[in-house]
Amino acid sequence: MTKAWLSRRGAIALGLGSLGALSLRTAPAAAAAPVLGDDGLYQLDWYLQSFLDVKEDLEAATAKGKRFAILWGLKGCPACKKLHEVHMRDPEIESYIRDNFEVLHLNHIGARDVTDLDGNKLREKAFAQAYGIRFTPTLQFFPESSAGLAARKPQDREVARMPGLLEPPEFLAMFKYVRQKGYQSMPFTDWLKKPV
């Protein structure tokens, strides 16, 4: 009799364990914790690992059906910390960006060589200066194709820019604005006023 009771108990435990595992699969996954790198920048495991060739990264993102963005950070930047510890920890924000964008995280005062869309190699700091990046965090959003971009001035290569850190709802709205090509019909401030 004890053996049967243990078997039923085991079966019940197994059944409840299976239901628990099933519910874990359907629940939204918590966003990955950011890791502070040796360079002082926060990293997420899904950020683009790149050879720092912007044209190549843009074309690869488009081939995957995603949009390409550059995130500028700086060691000790309080808004960069908030971006990673608050905004990117929100499962809705994190999953939307991860699923729809390739994000390259660059150091505003960094020394790595970046190959720009025109083929010129610049250190991160010089690259930021060429694009008029003044503070962190700043997000640059690029078109789906690199065609014709090399002939344009650096800032004219972007379709949108987020200078500074917006509050979470507006932050997510900016990514949706770019993904849905809202920039083709209206400024971002007008996009925010649209009914949801």
C-alpha cells in the first residue's frame, strides 16, 4: 500500500512539475541582466558582436529582417546605467528591440577602429565627433539599405536619432517609430500624439 501511495505521490509531483515547467515556458522571460564590461560600458548578450564595419553591420541586419542602430555609451554615465538597469530590464522593451533591431554599442571616447559607410576608418571617438554625438546615451538609427549613404554627410545618413534617454514608453515608441518607418511621414513628436 505504501508503494502505491508513493507512486501516486510521485505521479502527482511529476504532473505538477510538468505544469510548472509549461507555465514557465509561456510566461514572458525576464530580460537578461546587463554586464558591465572592462571598458565601463554595459553589455547585453544579444548586442551585436561586430568587426566594426558599419556598412556590413547594416546590410547584415537588413538581411535578417531587422533594423540597425548604434548605441553610444560612456563609462560612468548615469543615464546609460538607467537605460540598462531599467529600460532594458523591461521584458516588453527588451524583447521588441532584440527581435527587431541589431544594436551596436560603441564607446563615446573609445579607441577601436570603426569603418564608416564611406569606407573611412575612424577611432570610436572620431566617429562620434563626425556624427555630432555630443552626449550619452545617444541612439542612431539607419535606413534599411546602405545604397547612396556614403555620398551623404554623416548625420544625413541617419533616419532618426534619440539624443539622451527618454522615459520607457517614449523610448519604446522611438524603436517602433523606426521599425514602422514613421520617419517617412512625420516627426517623432507627432508620432507620439497618434492614437495607439
